[in-house]
Amino acid sequence: MEALLKKLTVLFGILVGFATAFLGLVYLAHFKKITVTPPLFSIWTWGVILLVLTVFFGVALPILMRTLFHSKAVKNKKVEFSHYERLQINLIVVSMIGAYTACLAYLFLVPKFHLYASIIAGLYGIYAAIPARRKISADLSYYSLKDAK
């Protein structure tokens, strides 16, 4: 479990670092009064698109992935540690995509409702993806997994 926790923590730290750097660059662009206009559609349309993408990647897709994993585990009555490890990595990556789309909403300065809803969904995605020892330990015990070294 320790190796998995360390691997997930490193991955999470790298992806959060990139998201923080992206957010910092966007803030700096706004501070310097550099405006970025999105291509093709209006700002309002981009607000809706980015809100939907943020909720999809930050909230809905991770829930769907965990649910499908659980139903497959119940159906097969067996889970391999490598599949569980891959699920956790994919959950972190997918959740962070939601955070990146929230940063894009801030970059494009979409309408406030869409921006704030995107930020909340992105933050939820980050929060849900935090690799916690207690959460991983509970999952390992629930699925009767032995730590593969």
C-alpha cells in the first residue's frame, strides 16, 4: 500500500502543480490586462461548454469509473491489484482534467455563473482525487486486495 500511496501522491502533486502554474499564468495575464478571446463561439457558449466539461471530468466521469469498477468487481468476485492501481491513476488524471477546464473558464472570463460553477466542480474533482491512506486502505480491505510489491 505504501508504494501505491507514494506513486499516487507524486502523480497528484505533479498534476496539481501544473494546474496551479496554469492558474498563476492566467492570473498574471488578467493582471497585465491581456485578454484571451475564445475561438468560434460567444463567451456565453464557451461558459456553458466549459461548465459541462468541468462537471463531466471533475464529477461525473470519476463516479462512473468507480461505479463500473465496483460492478465489475462484484460480478467477477475478484479484483487484481494492478487493475485497482490503474483505476486510481486514471481517477486522478480524469479529475485533474476537470480542474484544467475550470482554469480555461477563468482564462476566457466566461459569465460569472459558469465560471464559479466550473471552479466549484474543478475543486471538487481535486478534492475527490486526493490520495488518502485511509481511503486506499478501506478500498484494499473492501476488495480483499493484497499489496503487490
